[in-house]
Amino acid sequence: MTPIKQLIRVIFMEKKDIFYAVLFGFIAGIASVGLFAASGYLISKAALETPLYALIVVTSTVKLLGFIKAGTKYGERLVSHRATFTILSNLRVQFFEKLEPLVPQIFRKYRSGDLLGRVVGDVESLQNFFLRVFYPPIVLLLVFVSTIFFTSFYSFSVAMILLVGYLITTFVIPFLFSLKQMKIKQQVRANRGDLSTEVTDYMYGYKELKLFQQAETKKQDLLQKSNVYISAQNKENMNKVFNQSVTSFVTFVTSWVVLAVGAYLVAGDQLDGLFLAMLVMISLTVFEPIAPMGVFPIYYQESQSAVTRLNEVVEDTAIETDSGKAQIEQTNTPTIVFDQVSFNYFADWRKTLSDISLTIESGTKTAIVGASGSGKSTLLQLLIKLQFAQDGKITWNNQDYEEIAAEDIWQQARVVLQENHFFYGTIKDNLLIANTEATEEELNTALHHVLLSHFSLSDAVAERGQNLSGGEKQRLAIARAMLKKGNLWVLDEPTSSLDAKTELIIMKQIEQLAADDTLLLVSHRINGLEKMDQIIVMEYGEIIELGSYDALMKQQGYLYKMKQLEQSLLI
């Protein structure tokens, strides 16, 4: 299905408002033509010493048409804009529903600023499709056909002149200007995406830019991109205005031609002079609805490009989504098996994970260690279906991961990631997202377990937890995991910002709570891993050592050397 057809399907969800917009627009257009036609006829009639009662009838008709035009024009604007806002709302909802399953994989391919530009700018630009592309041509066609049909009763020549003017202003001029406008619009859209990306980077990285004294340099780059964007917008607007000016010029020329031909016909007794003013007034009025058609191809192309850009994101076949529908037994502690699993991120020249095979038995405790960038965190993301394996197979209690819904796995998992988000609100708000049914006693107990008893549940949390230290954020994230229900613990460097004493206390609490559960722990530290059932050592996306702590120490391989190095640093 083409992008425009998809957009039209969304528009037709508002059939009632579309019908009334076309109806009111047609009545307003015909009333406007009738108003000026009656005015021209009234002028001619008054000059011929017409009886007063005839003038009263024509004058009353003019007033009535004026009221009809004003009322229907208001009705048209009301229903057309109401339909537009509803259509935009439907588009945003549909786009979000398609976008949501792609998170977080989508951020591997698209920058957040670019996505923001598409979600805001491209969706917003689609308001022009209904207001300037979809229904105005229908109204214009109905008004013109009716007017030309009416005019042909008085002068076929004038009717043909109006038809030629209609064709020139509706098709020829817009087509010529749209060729240039398309090139300009593509540049505007590209510049807008660049500017959105730069603004996002500037805002999120402002602290680092200040610390490295590069804020002013980045600001100048941002201003330069802003100026380029503004310049492109000015070119776009100038082209639109010039287009409308040429269209207006042609409509006035058409009216002059109508006057000249009409005068010639009157002189040759081929047209009653009483109707000349009426025909000239009609030619001046009938082109009023033409103005939107001057930019019809421009907005059509803009809408088509906007829908295409939005579809690029939500229909990108390179971004895998969760297709699993089968449910898992929520009460069973899982056994998870990786069989020849490989994975790499978008446009990455190397494999992040290569031929990973391992078994995590039900109720066991597994540690994953290795240098930074070795694939530890990626392995956990595959485990909880935040990423999807490109090769190989993962099973949960002998059930294929591809068949399991991600929500079922998340319901079982107690997760602490390296970076955890905290919402603006209170400590209580940020804990309740893990378990909405938790009592205040349970919340306070979780805070006590992570040594945050000095926090009150009503204490404020700033946006993204900016008023919390790194260690407090980690402990609050661990408290969430403790409140969550489930038999799978997935901990990615949960205590990297904590001192050794605090780490020891909190890890003991986790050991007690996860005694019968399956637990995976990513860590850079070797100290404290003696109690683990198995340790996985990773390097460059591969498992280089696998076994119990004692067995790996006897091998005196990579883990042994890491242990010796860690001890030497502590002495």
C-alpha cells in the first residue's frame, strides 16, 4: 500500500466531518459566486431604472447570500479543523503503537534527535494534507463545474475562458512551481533533522561540554545549522508566495479577458449588456478557492515524504520485533539454554556475540565476567528479550524464545541494568513501578535492605534522578528488583558505584532473596564470586572460560590472572 493510501485510510476514520467540510465548502463557494453575480446584476439593473420591488428582491437575495456564505464558511473551518486535529491525534496514536515494540532496538539505528524530528515535524506537517490537499480540490471542482455550467447559459465563450483559466491555475502553474519546491522541501526536511539531532545532543551533553570547555564551540555549530535551516525555510516560503502571486496574476488576467470578450459580444449583440457586469463579477469570485491549489503539489509531495519517513522507522525490516505469543509457566524457576547464539548491532563490522553456547540451570547462580566490551551486557539483553539473536537458539525451560512473548519474560525477571531511569516524582512513585500492589511497609523494608532507610517515601526525585548520587541510584534500582515478583534475577553491574562494605551487605540481601531463584550477575570484580555455581569469562564476544570458581582457579587462566591483578591492586 502506498504512503498516501495509508494516510487516506486514517483520514476516512472521520467520514462525517469530511462530508460536512465538503458540503459547507461547496455551499460557501457557490454562495460567494452567487453573491457577486447578484451584485453585478443589481448594479446593471439599478442603472436601467428598474421598478423598486425588483431591486428589493435582488438586494434581499444579495443579503441572504452574504449570510449563507458567512455561516457556511464558518462551518467549513470548524469541521475541517476539527477533523484535522482528530486525524493528527489518530496518526500519533497509530505511529506510537507501531514504534513502541521497536524500543530499544530502534535507538541502535536512529538517533533520538532524528526520531524526535520525525515524530513532531513530520506528523505535524501532515495537517496540510487534509486542509490543502484532500478536500479543497473536491470543493473547487464542484464550484467550478457548477459555475461554468451556469455561465454557459449566458455566454459559451466566457464559460470557455473560465475553463482555460481554471486549467492553467489548477494544473499548469502548480506543476511548474512544484518541481522547484520539491528540491527545496527535501533540503528543509534534512536540515530540520540535523538541527533536531544537534539540539538533542547539546541539551543532553551540556554538562560535559561545559566541563571540557566546548560549550561555545558546540553552540556556534548549533547556530550555524539553525541559520541553514532558517535560510532553507525562507526559500521555501518565497517560492510559495511567488507561486500564489503568479496564480493571482493569471486570475486577474482571466477577468480582464472576460471583460474584453464580454464587451465585444455585447457590441455584436451576442450578449445582453445587462449580464456583462454579472459575468465579470463571477470571474473575479470563482477563482477565490483556487489559492489552495497553487500549493497543492507542494503539500502533496510534503505529505507523501512525511508518511514515507515515518514508515521507514516503523516498517524497517532491519529492526527485529517480538513476535512471540506463547506463555510460560510463571511459577517455575527457569532453565535457560543458549545454543550457538550470535548477535551484532546495526552497521557493526564485528560480531558482538559469536557462537555462544551455555546452560543456566534452574535455581543456579551464574556470574559473567570479562573486560569492557566483551559482550556481557548484550548477553543479558538477549536473555530478557531487549535484543534478538540473529543466529542460534535460546530456550526457556525447553521452550523456544521466539515463541515466548517478551512480556511473559519481563514478568518473571527482576532486572537491574547498568543505566536505570528514574522518573520525576517521589521515592514511592519510583518504587511502585516495580510492584503497584506493594504496601508502604514493603517499600520501607526494600529501602532498608539497600541501606536507604534515611530516605522517606515522600522524598522528591528530580527528572532522571539528577538529585541522587550514582550509588543511591543503583541501590534504588536494586530495591525495585527486590520488590518485583519473579524467579529470574538479571543484575548488570548492580554495585559498581558502591563501596566494598555496602556492596557486601547488599549482595548478602540479594543472596537471601534469590536463594531458590535463577540468578545472573555481570561483574568486573572477582572478589565475592566464590559462592557462584558457575562463572562465564568472556572476551571479544566469545566465551573463553566456563566452570566453577575453584575449577577456573586451578586452570590458572584468564580468571586466575584477573584475580591476581585485583588482589595486587587492593594491597
